[in-house]
Amino acid sequence: MTLLVDRSNRGKGPSVFAFNTFFYLKLCSGGYSAVKRWSKGVDLFSKDIIFVPVHLRCHWTLGVIDVRKKSIRHYDSLGQNGDKICQVLFKFLQEESLEKRKEELDSSEWTLRSMEPHEIPQQKNGSDCGVFTCKYADYICRDEPMTFTQRHMPYFRRKMVWEILHQQLL
């Protein structure tokens, strides 16, 4: 996720912010007060896209706040419903807006939805959720349609190793 933010900071594609992998768990366990400093120095509402990796015990999914489109979407490569995750993220965004901008968000202007399995690529095993989550974010911040499948995962794994080692996206 850091490399996607770096690419965005170089002016390539939409403006992106990504929370770390502990954010969602801390938000759920401690509420807004436990995470409000995590965006210190960052105006989340000036970003186009905010990524929230979600760890569900032994499975990774992705929450996506698209500020441009006023939408919060949840991407799960096993097709599980993430409506609750979208609601938690919207509540966070509402509190962030009140705290940092002194503005209420109008819920009628925002769309919250969990992506359906037929709308996004799905994994066919029990071990590729992290790669799917990273690729969802990659395609979203490039505004590209998600055309990958399970059969692309070995290639994506090798590519991600190179990118991490060289701190550069291909």
C-alpha cells in the first residue's frame, strides 16, 4: 500500500492515502478516539481515495473510501458481505469530518456497498486473499477495470516480491 501512496504522491493517478493494517481493528475496538491521531497532518477529505486494509482473523479484505464519488465500498475475494465494514468506515469518516472540519457529512450523499462476488475477481483457494487485496487497491488507484483472475496470482506474487525489494512499482 505504501508503494501505491508513493506513486500517487509523484502525481501518477488519483491522490491516495492508505491506513496501515492495524487501523480497522483499532477502530473497531476503541472507536474514533483510538484512531483520530492516525490521520494527524493529513486532510483525508483532500484525498481522492483512502484504502483501509481489513484483517478478519485469517482473511484480508479491502475497504475503499472514494471521496471523489462519495462512496465506501468493500472488496472481498471470498465474496463475503462487508456492509458492516462500510458502516464502520462511514461512521469514522463522519467523526473525522466533525473533528477536523467542523462539518457534518450528509449520509444521503454517500453510497455504501459491499461488492458482489460477480463484480470483482474471486479467489479459488484459501491463501491468496492478501494478493487479491493488494491488486484490488492497485487497479482502483489506476482507475483500471479489474481484469485479473486466480490464474494471475503466481505472477503477481513474483512481481510483488520484486517491487517490495526494489521499493518501486512496475
